[in-house]
Amino acid sequence: VSEHGAPVLLVHGGAGHIPDDLVEAYLAGLRTAMDAGWAMLARGGSAVDAVEAAIVSLEDDGSFDAGRGSVLNQDGRVQLDAMIMDGASLAAGGVGAVETVRNPIRLARLVMETSPQVYLVAAGAERFAATHGLPRVDNATLVSPRERRRFEAARELAGVDPPAAPVHDTVGAVALDAEGNLASGTSTGGTTYKPVGRIGDSSIVGAGGYADNDSAAASLTGEGEAIMRLVLGKWAVDRVAAGDPPQAAADAAIGRLGARLGAHGGLIVLDRLGRTGVASNAFRMAWGVRSATRSDAVMSGSDVDRG
Ligand code: GLY
């Protein structure tokens, strides 16, 4: 068994135009999510358990663009994407354009663990959820009054101006457990006023996240179309495999996102030694870290941040 560090959980609540009046709610939501994930790790649970628990908490918190309270698409509906990956086995599960599942990260885990497929979308993913006993909900229960107002504003602008500034407050988590296993998860409602059926990076293995015990785990947030074209999650993890510490890999990934495509985003990276990296070039990024010795929730500005 190769050397590994003590358990660590690193989470994010997205990078982008997080407004002033949501800063406190984001930090509180991150703390609650870290408590949920850390409770798993502290009692010997797996990295996958911790990632799922943290993301379920963020999906259930109406402040974030994931699960309930997500942004609305052009039909005025919530459409959710999520993925989870187990760094021990390289097993992965992704779901896209899901409208009737409250916690798409749970559905992604079900796909990972109970199907031979890696990715299910839309009606097929929802049928899979029903078959496996995951509760289904009416889409209206996922729509918050705040997002309904933003949707109405975006619809007024459409055709006059480009759609309102997209928000990118996807959520994600990476964890290292006591056995030395890494996992990654990411969940999102996507971008404001997105076309029906649009899928971003968050649920795509290697784009919105990746995990490999041989190198690192990463979860990303930001402009999904750019992150996909750079396969940036795998790119960051490969930098760790090549010898970069996670902070250097995170800095390099955001540097590449900006320099190569002029895009904005953020990511968290965690390696098997428990070293962390956090970087963003967005207006704000919300993130937090929890271990036996660290407990922080941070709203960082547009500079690259030290994890
Ligand atoms: N990064 C989230 C999205 O583009 O959907």
C-alpha cells in the first residue's frame, strides 16, 4: 500500500457572479456541507460517501446552482447535471438534463454502482431513477422564487440583448478517506437561461471532474463550454501525476482556461497525500476545507487563492 495522508474534504460552491447578498448564505451552506461530508470520513466512511453527502447538502440548499434553487432554462424549468467518480476503481457515473430528481448526485452514484453504463440523460436517466427507487419530484418543487424572478428578467432581455450574465455556481467536492482513496463529485443546474438540453462540463468525466488514486481528484466550476473543450479536470489531475503539487496544478489549469480560451472558472484539487489546491479567475469563488486540523469556509476574490 503506497503512502497516503489523513482524511481531507475540500468543497466548492461555485465560481462566478456570486452577489453580495448571498455571500453569508454560501459560507453557511459550505459549512453545513462540510459537516455532512466530514461526518462520513470521521467515522471511517469512504471518499465516495463523503463527496455524495457534501453534495447532497449543497443540492438541498436553495442558495446554490445545484438541485433545488438552480437556475432555469429557456422553458422556465430546472435541468440538472451531476457526476461522481471513484479514484480507486476509476468507476464513474454521470447524469444530464434531469428534471425530476431532487439529488442528481445520488442518481449519478446509482449509475456508477449499479449499471454497466457511465452516463444517462433526460428521460432515460429519470426512468433509471424510478427503477432504482430514487424518489421523483415535480420540477416546480426545484424552482425557487429568486430564480423565477431571474428567469423573467432574462426572458425580457432575450432578443434585445444577449442573455443575462451567466452564473456559474456549480457545486463540487473532492475527498481523501482513511484508506487513501480519492473521489470527486460535481453537480449543477447549468447556466442561466440555457437552451433546453444544454449540458455543460459538470457531468462530463474529465471535464467537470476526475479522480484517480494514482494522482489526484478535481472538481471544476465555471464556463462549461470552455472547460469541456480543454478537458480541464483531467488536465489538472495529469499535472499532479507529472509531479506538480495540487496548488500548482490548480493555478496552471486556471491559467490555461484564461490564456487559451479567455474563459472564467475555478477548481479544487486534492492529492493522495492530502495536499490541496484551489484557484479561480472569476469574480468570486466559494470553497472550504475540512480535516482533523483545518476547518475553513472562504469566499475568495478574483486572485488565485492558496488552498
Ligand atoms: N460549469 C457549469 C456549467 O457550465 O454547466
